[in-house]
Amino acid sequence: MPSSKTPTTAVAPGFLSLYFGFHAVLARICLKISVLGLLVILAAVLIQIFGRYVLNDSPAWTEILALVLVLYVTCLAAAVGVRDGRHIGMESLLIYAPESVRKWAEIVVYAGMIVFGLAMSYGGSVLSFEMMEYLNPGLPISQAWSYVPLAVGGVLIALFAIERIVARLLNLEVVPSWH
């Protein structure tokens, strides 16, 4: 029988297996989109440098595109960081605490992340709807697209934090997305 001190890698039964599997797939998709976004940011910056220093005529759209993509990459990767337990925590202080204190401290931290994620999602949604009619200067897209990642990332943070709480309560391990 597994110890209550460390999470087990036991496969969750039935619905929970689907639940954890869905989140694993969703997190991998977020990681792949983030990597693709980083590559597009790199290309946009290289085009900007080439335009500015070689052609002496830098395109205006590259800077705006890079700025918008940074928001997508950051919000998606941050959500995956929550799922994988790679967020900033108080591990150094809790390492000396009894297991029951550590368990409930982690649950409180993840509950706070749920509140934060939902607030971030709400704020991003409001900003998105408010900015829908305005165009980005230099890039012909609505400024709402700059706030969509906040809404999506907030929902993902909340979903992944709920998953971590469920796993902690059932003493199961969440397999990291990058494995």
C-alpha cells in the first residue's frame, strides 16, 4: 500500500483517468502552441532586424506581432507551469513541515491559483470585449486579440489548479506535460 507521504503514480480509475488524460493532452497542445509562438516571434524579430539594418525600412507589423505573440506564449506556458507544478512555491519552508501541513498548504496555494485564474480570465474577457472595435497600429487585427490570451490562460490556470487539488487529495501524481 502506498505511503501517504509521497504521491503515487497509480493510474486513476475510470473517469479520473479520462480527466487527467484530457488535461495532459491539453497541456501538450499549449506547449506546442507556445513553442510555435516562440519560433514566429524569432522570425518576426529577425525580419525586423533585417528591415531596419539592411533595408533601412523596418516593417511596422513585426513588432506588434511579436508583442501579441509574447502574451500568448506567456499565458499558455504559465498555465502548463501550474499543471506541472513548476510555479513559484514555498517548498523551501514547507520541506520541514509535516506531510499533512504540506498537503493542505499546497491545496491552499492551488485554491488561490483558481481564484487568480478566474479573475484573470474575467478581466481578460472584459478587456477583449471592450477593445474589439479598435485596430492595432501597424497590424490589421483587433486589439481584442491582445487580451484573449489572458482570458484563455486564466481558464487554463484554474482548470490545471483544480486538477492538482484533485490529484493531491487522492494522492496521485500529475505526470508532467513534457514527458
